[in-house]
Amino acid sequence: MRKPLSYANVVATLALVLAMTGGALAANNYLVTSTKQIKPSVLKKLKGKTGKTGATGAPGAPGATGKEGPQGKEGAAGSAVAFAHVTDDSEPKTPLDAANSKNVSSVTEGSTDVFCISTTVPIKNAVGSVDAGAEKENGSTVAFNFSVVPIFIATKLCPPSTTVLAITSGPKGASPADFWASFN
């Protein structure tokens, strides 16, 4: 059975329709599109506090080794104008290893572990290193000196053609060692 339509039912239905339409109209007109439209105290409450940082996890396993890259280009020629391999501690007892030297005409032993080196080209600098075995076994080093060459020539410890002196030494003084020298 159906109830008859009353004035109260009609007014209630009409009020409901108007209320819903007005709410939708208000939503379109007052839509918040920026934080500047929100009161700062409300905004502060919305942000909240920063939480605690979590623990750092254990490191991962190392990755696989990558494949070997391609062969690089050959480097430019070095600046050495002369080089020599000098043998003091090995046999035969000829100081200049001519097969492994360039633009060095002679090497003689001026005194204990002091070598008179004669080059065929002008040189200004010298660097060198002892062979790996001597460096590890007895801590030998090699140093070069241009300034005392005239003294060694005058005292006839070195030939007149001497360009530079090479001195091998170790922690306890003179120390025999084969070495390489590079000159520029």
C-alpha cells in the first residue's frame, strides 16, 4: 500500500535536492589548489614530524669481474735520448750491457760502486732504478751526479769522456747492484 503524497514529503525531497546541488556548487567555487590557501597552523599539523632513519643494511655481494677491455693505443715515444743497463752484481763483469743500451758509449767503475758513464749525445738529467732483486735483497738504490765529474776526471778515476756518475748504495754504504739509467 502506498502512502499518499503529503506536503512534508515534497518539501523534504526538495530540500534534499537543493542541499546536494548547493554542496556541489560550493565545491566548484572553493576548490583548494595551493598550500597558500591553507592556514599556516593547519598546514603545520598536516606535515607532521620526521620519523627515525632506518638501520643501514648489510653490504651486498661483490659483482662479477667484467671482461678485459681492448688493447690501448701505443703511447708516444719517451723523452729519453739515451739509456743503459749497467751490470755490477752479475756476470760477466762488463758494466755496460750494450744489448740493452742506447747512445751510451762506455761505462767504467771509477771507484767502489761509482760508475763513470759516457754518452754520445748531450744530456741534462738522469734517473734510474736498481734491478728488482737487488732492491729487495739489500735495499740498494742508484743516484746520479753531474757536478763532481770534473773531479773524477782530474784524479783519473774516470775517463775524459765521462758525462755523468752513477752511485749505487744501500743502507750500510756502497752496495753492488745492477741498474737501469735513463737520460734526457
